[in-house]
Amino acid sequence: MVIPHLNGGGAARVSRNLALGLSRRGYEVHLAAVTGDHGEWRGAPDISLHCLGAARVRWSAPALVRLIRRLKPDAVLSNMAHLNLLVLALQPAFPRKTRILVRNDGGIRADRLAPLAETVWRRLHRRADAIICQSDAMAADFVASLGAVKTLRVLPNPVDFEQVRRNKGVPMRWDSPGPNLLAIGRLVSPKGFDLLLSAFAAVLFNFPSARVVLLGDGAELNELQRLARKLGIADRVLFAGRVAGPEEWFPGATLYVQPSREDALPNALLEAAAAGLPIAVTPARGGLPALLNNQAGCWIAPEITALSLAHTITEALRSLASGQRFAHTWVEPFAMSNAIERYDALIREVHSA
């Protein structure tokens, strides 16, 4: 398995769950990180960890080729869009028996590339022995760019329900009477946290004691902090940064909010659902609207605007009882056992072919 880094984030948590789940099924799992140290992975003795020691993904090519040629793995699973392109480009340098599986996070869309780049994207992805998508909507984007692809599969992200749910007894981190809004993700434009802050300013008119906590870091941190000050809500917003265990914030949270403009299928939302949190989302391009439509405890804003999100959050808060939780049975396919079984079956299929 190859990933840019191991230090937090949804892709790292998915990789951790995949690595642990496949190891428990008898696989010898090696995990290579382009940058960073082992961080939270120190407690995973069954996984062999390798740091490629490169500052950027594109500079890791020599080290990655050396590692793959030394290990001679049956399969390589790459876990993010820009890293997938590197792995596919290097495929001719790998051992002939090594199969390539790429899991896409929605980070690169072929229809937004320049014509030459789109041609390269298509040719590289035709080298893959399996292309893994997180939702039917993402798979449809691939079909639109590549045509009918036999190697395309839609597989659920593995979510460690036990880890999420064992934090029910963790002391609450909230210091306000609520309602408490929680949002998790990289602080970048597609995640829409600027929409959330603008919506939250309107929500405060009806719920003046409300508070919002944002877990994550990213390029827009300073801009979002300036926006909070401009809106006069800085004292009601906590930028908590990237945390190793976001599930520790679930107890005491009134509503989980995903304000994305675009999002394939955020792992943090699946974890929040596994903990039973009520959920409010925007109709982001990706898999969320189809997954959450008409589900109890889920509210979908009609539009991707701050005003629409504010109305939706207000509606949800007015409907919820204090501390209310939901079963969210729709999240069961993402349980570790179910998801890992699907990945196991695909790896065996690809290897036998």
C-alpha cells in the first residue's frame, strides 16, 4: 500500500483500516509513505512500514521503484489520485507479476484537465488492474472519461466502528451549553468551510449559545479565521487543528455538518454516522446526496450556498432532542468486516486473473 503520508486525514485513516483488516485476513502488508514519520502507526506491529523520504510525491519515484522491486509484492494499492498517476506511470518498472490497484479520492477529475493532460490521465488509468471508486457518482465520472471499464469497482471505505463507538464514555470536550456543531476535513475550498462559517453566523440568530468546532488543517486556515472575525463569530468558532482521534469529539456534538462543494465520500462523515450523530450536508458533487437521501437523522440542503445551509442546520436543530442519536443502518456496508471482505475478494480476483 502506498500513501503520501501517515499523519492523520481521511486517506490515512482509510489506509490504516485497510492495512489492519487485510493483515488480519492473512496478507503480508507493507505500507509505504512518501513523507512524514510513522505517527499513530507505531501501534500496528503486524504492518511493515516504509518511509520513502521524499518531500513531494513526484520526487519519490526512485525510492518507490527500489522498494517495489525489492519486495516483489503480488499487488500494489495506491490510495490518492495524484499518487495513483505516479504509480501507474512507474508500472513498467515493477515486477511483471505485480498487479496495480488504484483507489481514487476524487482529487483529480479528468474532465477538468487540459486536453494533453486528460489524454495522459486516460492512458495511465488503462494500465490499472483495478480502479476503485468510493461511490457510483465517482464511477460515472470515470466511465464518462474512459468508457466502459471492466476493471472499475465501487467499494466502501472501511470504518472501524469499534474504535468510533468505544469513545461514548470519553469526557466531553465541549465547553458550551450548545447546540454544538462539528465539522471535519482539510481546510480547502472544496470542503466548503467558508460556507459553514457564513451559515453559522445566521444560525446564531436562532441559537445564540451555539458553537462550532472545525477539526483539520489546510491552506485556508488563515483566511477562514479572518472570515470568522469579519462575521463577528470568532468567539463561537474553534479551529482545533488536525487531531489523531476525531471520534473523541463525537460525545457532546449535537450535529455533524459536511458543507462540501465537492466530496467523494468523506470518511469522517461515515465515522460520525457510525457514532449515531445527526448529519447535515450540502448536495455536493459526489456520493453524499444519493447515500443520505430520505434517511432518518440526515438533512440535505437544497443548494450549495451559505443561506441554504443555514436554513437546513436551523431546521435540523429545531427537530432534534438534546443528545439525540440515530441508528444510521445505511452505514453498515462500511463496517470493517464488510468492506475488507470486498477488498479481499477484489485483490484475489485481480491476482488470479
